[in-house]
Amino acid sequence: MEEKTISYNPEPLTTDLVRKRIRASRISSGVSQAALAKMLHVSRPKISRIESGECNLDFDDFLDISHALGISPGILVSETSNLTTTMKNITEILNALSFLIFLLKDSF
């Protein structure tokens, strides 16, 4: 029986929406392009080119960026995702948890 070779040439993930969400996630996380580049072991200009659409975003880079920013890849590609609302909700939850920990720290 002959083995079949499957070739896979994925479409680049760099769409306007994904680029905008990557940039918004980076900025809302307080991460500079230089800091993100350092986390990913790439150059700062590469991050700039990805965000501006001058460079295609392959799947591995996409996953690395979402992981480095602590953002679900699904949020970055979902057509119905509202990243600003999601980030605001996460910030509110973290603030509430911090306050709760502050209140409870003397109880233990």
C-alpha cells in the first residue's frame, strides 16, 4: 500500500482584525514591542511588521504571541470577540481578587 503525502499550506493568519487584536492586547497588557520581541526571541522590527501587516504571521508565531500576552488564541481570531470588553472584565476580576486577598490575608 502506497503512503500518501499530505501537503499543507495554511493561509497567513495576518488579517486586519488579528493584527489589531494582537496590538491591542500588547498595549493593554502594558507590554512594549521590544519586551514582546524579547519574550519571543525575535527582533522588535519583526513585531512591528507583524502588527502592521508587513510580515505574515505563521501559526507558531501566532500561538507564541498569544501565549506571551496571556490571551487565548480564540479571542484573537473570533469574529464576535470584543477584546476591549474582555480585557476590561479580566482587569475587574483581577482587581476584585487582589482586594479579596488583601482582606483575607490577616485571617490566615
